[in-house]
Amino acid sequence: MFLDALNAAGVPKDDPALQKAMLFVSRCQNLKSEYNDRPWAGKINDGSFIYTPRYGRRHQGRRRRQGRQGPARLWQHDLRRIKSLIYCGVSKDDMRVKEAFEWIQKNYSLDHNPGMPGTRAEWGLFYYYHTMAKCLDALGVDSVTDAKGIKTTGVPT
């Protein structure tokens, strides 16, 4: 929301607040690159995001102890992070944005809120749609092609 407000206010992309936000968001990405030097960044290396780089490794260890595999997936984080990178001045042609959007295309769903357990699959569904719409708008994209090559435009009714 902070980055939404700065973007709406027309704050220049070289503003220190935006530059710090870009560093934070880049360090939340599961992508080993010059922008993310964290030791865990290349372990998954799929372009998706974690909640915060501070707890990345510790949080994943706690999930394993609880019998759950991989990082917690809340897709809104991925969508917000892509939008945040764009708002911070990162080009949509940058590898961080491309890798993240490719991950979204391979894994998204419009039938349920991805990452939520089966009994809660509809929880937060409209917020997920809202977040996806804002992300796609920031990217200048009006459709998504999934892993099967099926192109989707708009949100189902």
C-alpha cells in the first residue's frame, strides 16, 4: 500500500524510499541474482517470492517440521511483489519481473485462491482477483497464458 501511495503521488523512481523498497522486494525473491545475494535465494530459484528475507530460511524450516513441504505460498505476495518492482522502476523486461511472471503463468488459477488449503480455497478470492488485476495493470498485460497454453482474459463471473 505504501508503494501504491508513492506511485499515485508521482514520487520519482530514484527516490531513496523506492530504492530501499526495491532492494527489499528483490531480496524476497527465490531467484539467485545480482539483486539477491541471500544464501537461500538459489535453493528454489523459480522466480516466486517469500514473505520476507528475514525469516525465509527459518520459516521454511518451521514448515518442514510441521510436515509441510516448500515455502508457504500466498499468491498475493507474488502478485504484489511484481507490482512493487514495477512501481520501484524495474522494467517489465528485467529478469526479476520476467521470472516472477513466468512462475505466475505456470501456477495460477482463477477457480480458487492458490495456496489456500482445500477447505479455504475461496477465502480471500476477491482480494486475490483485485491483487492480480493491479499486478497485470502495472505490467500492461490484459491476459495470462497458463502452462497448458490456455489464454485467459478477465476474471470469471
